Amino acid sequence: MQRQTPRRLNSLPFMHSTFAHRLALSAILLTVLTLAGASCREPGAGGTAQEPGDSGPEPDRGVVEGVVTDNEEFLAEEATPQTYEGALVLVHQAVESGTCKVAAGQPERTSYEPGEEVAELTSGAGGYWHIDLEPGTYFVRAFYGDGSYSSDVFVEVAPDSVTHVTLELVHGV
């Protein structure tokens, strides 16, 4: 008697084994999650991908909003800067790391370093992003794909204020 190997039936009839079909399925899933308002941020972090200026801050909070774009200094001569929808934007609490004097006779300055992550959000259409935060000091940074990232941008958030930040991506460095 010949032994039969069990056939594995795919429970999703539209799923095929080719790369193109898997890629299309991933795109459909991402679109559905985006339209459903799914997010990868912590509950209560307040991050949304909105147009800048859509709304003011909640009472006693501040808004940080901005755009993710190319850093023109690192683009090829013929390249045109663009904005990035779907960029990962991370917000970290800024933690004091010491003080220093830039020159004699100048006041001391406080140095900061990134601390605990407080929010994670994704840029929307036109590379725009928007988040309400408690007053304080933060570092904001963007990532796109496997090799594109911005530097940490230091932001001071005051109550009932709006701060605009441009996160400039460097590619493959």
C-alpha cells in the first residue's frame, strides 16, 4: 500500500505562493489596517498622522507636528527631495546627562540624551505627523525602510503650544 502524504489545504483561497501575490496581500492588509485606524503606538500615546494645524493641543498639553522629508545635503545632484508617508516616527523622553560651558563667561548649558520611548507613530500623506505630548523635553527621530533615518531632534514642549519639526532622512549611510 502506498502511503499518501496529507495535502495541506490553504484556508485562504486567495493566497498563492508567488512573491507577487504575497506582496499584494501584504499591501491589502496594510491598507485595511490603515483604514481601520490601527496603530503600532502605545495606548494613550496620542500619535496620529494628520495634516499640520488640524487641531490645537489638548488642555495643558503641547503639540509636536512635522514632516518627514529628504536631507538635501545627502541627495544626488539630479534627485528631487520628497516626503515620506509611512515613516516610523519615535518620540523619546529627553534625560539630562550633564552640564557644560561653551566658552568662558557663558552660562552653563544642560546636555540631554534620549531616554525612555514615549510614543511611536507613522507619518501620513505628504509625510506629515502630529502628536499631543505632556509638557517636557523630548527627542524625535524618523526611520524609513531598512537604511533611511533622521538624526535625533531635540524638542521642548510647552503647555498649549504647537512646535513644528522637520525630520530629514539620510539614505543608506
